[in-house]
Amino acid sequence: MTWQPLPNPGSLKPATGREKAAEPTDPYVATAVALDTPGHDGAAAMTRAVVEEFARLGWSRERIERMFRIPRYVAAHAVYRARGPEFVAAMIEDVLGPAHGGEA
């Protein structure tokens, strides 16, 4: 850790935006909600969207497939654990087409 001078207390501004701590009455606190819609496979739709998004960012097939195995990518990894590597590989192939040459 390097030494840094302390800021002048008179120049400190109240925290705003993302620096401000959420208050108990804040109506904009992020809340995750799971919805079960009969006849709709939300995990498949989300997986397709993730594959499409990262492919558009220029990620290779191998890198996208690897992402699903890394717990840090929470949603992608949850699909990998729940549906298995065959599901993920099939979705990647469905979105990107069949692998050619040395790609897996």
C-alpha cells in the first residue's frame, strides 16, 4: 500500500450515486425474483442470450464454453451445473453453428 495524503475534510462531499450506501427505505434496491412461467424455458432463453452476447463481443467458442464452467460467472455456471455440459455445448452449437476444424 502506498502513502497518500488525507483529503481536506472541508472538501469532502456527501456520497451520491453508486458511492452512496443503500438506505432501508430506498425503493431502488436491486432484488432478484425467480419467475416460473409454464411452457417457457427461461434457462434456455438466458443461455442463448449469454452465448449471443459474448459471441458479439468477439469471444471464441472455446472461451464461451469455458465461461460456463467458471463459478465467477454465476448465472452461466448455474445453468452449467443444472443442465450439464451437453446442454451448454448444444446451445452454443445452436447459436454459433457446428464447430469446424480444431474447434471444440
